[in-house]
Amino acid sequence: MLLPADSLAPEWLAVPEDANDLADGVWPASATRDADGAIDIAGVSATVLARTYGTPLLVLDEDEVRGRARRFRLAFDQAAAENGTTAQVYYAGKAFLCTTVARWVVDEGLRVDVCTGGELAVALAAGVAPAFLGFHGNNKSVAELERAVEVGVGTIIVDSAIEIERLAAIVARTGATQRVLVRVISGVHAETHDFLATAHEDQKFGFPFPDAERAVARIREIPGLVFAGLHCHIGSQIFGVAGFRESASRVLDLHASLLADGPVPQLNLGGGFGIAYTRVDDPTPIEGLAAAIVTAVAEDCAARGIPVPALSFEPGRAIVGTAGVTIYEVGTTKDVTIESGAVRRYISVDGGMSDNARPALYGAQYSARLASRVGEGEPRLSRVVGKHCESGDIVVDHEYLPEDLVPGDLLAVPATGAYCVSLASNYNHVPRPPVVAVRGGRSTVIVRGETIDDVLARDAGIDGANAPEGDQ
């Protein structure tokens, strides 16, 4: 007996009343359907965007990015003021960084967090003041550290004893003064994928508490290094505040003990705030996060009889993720009967794991909608897959899409603003797509797409330059 396709659906995925609707919180606030039924983002139709720039295409709603950056800043400013301290918000550039986005977030009052020499170069090229930069990384090279000190990066977050000695040598040689934070492992496990949880003990980031005490003592011995405080990050795509509260409480134990030998002015609690990728995801509103986390820190400080330090936070995904929508063109559809007898519909698009590696890396779930028109067919359970030579090349694992979807239709995948461009590759020699910003009915390329010529430009053997002798 053939089983219905719905038997393949995960428990969380319900059959929608309308397979064309755009779920609140998953799409940019500006996303609607125009008179022709096409998805419209910030006043620009998906069909116009695809015709102008081709597909795949990442569309980024500028007002969504700016608005979420502003909300974070205002929420943490207010929460800090109500608890007798101050707060700084750094945009975590690893989520998605280009010069335009860096300028947007700085315009809205944020600072920028970078974690490689390349990200540092982008931030500097955008005109971000070096004093407003934080520099992360578990393996910063001597050259990267030298560059950071040279340009006057505001804070370097040190991650190992070797890095401390590298900085000691640099400031001794240059006469510079450099503020540093010490990254610690709180031991709090975020409720997320193992590869996204960064505060458990057996991982590459930070110092365990006993080692952190020794690191701080060493920093305080070094002329030219200024110990500015502690840093902790518990993971990514986290809903709720319980993990942040527990982590902060543990770090404050160390913070309080360090006060005996000198000031500890700053506490950076990292980021990791989650967003909605599907309609069942329920992230905590920014204002609620800020109020709960800062109040918990203030209460813990009061219980210990210590001042509330200046606080810092590093949202990335929560600022840029929901602003991004990727547009694909459908190439083929295929019905596959699987062992249970159920039939799964596969929809192949012209991108895949080269422009969104998260489903393959983490099993991440996404949503999708027909973007070029309103579908007339009944909702049918579908799997959206890419064009790459991997069975794990899945873009959207489970989604209900109109039954009448056909090759040539446009498909839009929301919530792709974070960790898609950043993780993009040229797997199978596929060029990386462009990024287009939209605002007020206008579109602008902010990251140029690659061509096949761009991909081939790195191949040193083209034109026979390095061909074996006798083959030229």
C-alpha cells in the first residue's frame, strides 16, 4: 500500500491553509505579494530582481538590517540605564560582512566584531573607526595581531597563553598600548547543534576558569597590555534567556575574584540570539532578551556586593538573518517513491550548498515559497535541493509548496541573511551569487556575483602556463 506523502513530514510541520502565505517573523517585514502574485521585498518584485540580476540571488532588506540593529542598541541601552550601567552592541561580522553592511550597522550606533585579518580589512575599508572594533579568533597570526595593534583596534579578545605572549612582544617592540579581554569557558551548554555550542569544556575557544585567572595575572604584568575584562559566548541560534543567565552568573564568580587585584571594567556576554527560520520557531523579542539578561547580571552583582560592569553583546544572525531572502529558479521536479511506499517530491534549483551550506553542515531547517506567482495547486510536501553532486545538497528539507509548481518558477527561501554568503563556496566550480540591497522600491548590488571567468582566474594552469612539457 502506498503511504501518503504527508507521512514523511516532521511533526512540527503542519499543512498550511495557504501554501502561498508569508509567515510573520520569518520574512522581512516588508515582504508582501504584489498585484501579479510575485513576492515583493521593500517594493521590488522577485521577478524583476531575477530578471535584472539572475539567479541565485541574495536579496537583503536594508531597512530590516538597520531596524534590527537599532532595536538591539536601544534595548540594551535602556536595560543598562535601568540597572546602573552602560552597554555596547557589536555586530558579529562573521554572520555576513561587506563594507555596505558595516556602514549600515555603524550608522545605527553599533560597533563591529571581526575574527580574521580579512574581516578586519573589510571593516577598515568601510571606514569603521578602529576603536569601535573587537577582534576575535582562536588562532590569530602574528601578522594579524600586528595589524590590529598598528591600526588601533579597540579590543582584542585573547584566546590562548601563546597569543598573550605574541601581544606582549608586539607592544614591547612598538610602544603601543592595547586593551584586551580574556575569553573564558563558562561550561554552559547552549541548546543548539554541537558545532554551534561554544561554551562546553571540550572545544577550541577560550580559557577554563583556572587558566583564565593565570592569563589575567600575566596580562596585568605586561606593560602595554590593559586588562579590560572577561568575554564569554555560549553558542548560536539560542531561544530564551536561561543559558545567558547561568553563564553570566558563573563568569561573575571569576569577575568578582579578579577584582581583588585590580579593576575588571567590562563583561562581554557574546551573542547567539536566535531567529525564526520556520513558522514554529519562537525567538524571544529583543527587548525581552535585553531586559532579562541585564537585570540578571545586576542582581548577581548586587548579591556579590560588586558594581555592575559595563556590558557588551555581539548579535550577528539576529540583525542580518531575517533581512535576507534567496531567490532561485526551479530547474526540475521529480517524484521519488521511497521504501515506505510514500512518494517524495524533489524540486531542484539553480543553487544549493555552495550558497547555503547550513543544511548540510547542521541539518538547519528553512522555509520556502513560490516567488514569481501565486500557486493554484494544493499544498504538497516537497524537498528543495541544489544542483551539486552531493545527496546531502538540501536547501529546504521539508516544506509544503503548491502542487502546480513547475520548471522556470522562482522559489524564495527566507532568513538567509546570515551564514550563507559567509560560508559560500565554489563547489563544483559554481560561481558565488551576487548580493543586492533593496530599499524603497530600489535595488543596488552590494556584493558582485562571480562569473565563470572569475572562478577560472585562480587556476594557474589555464592557457598552458603550467602544462606538462610536450602538451603545450
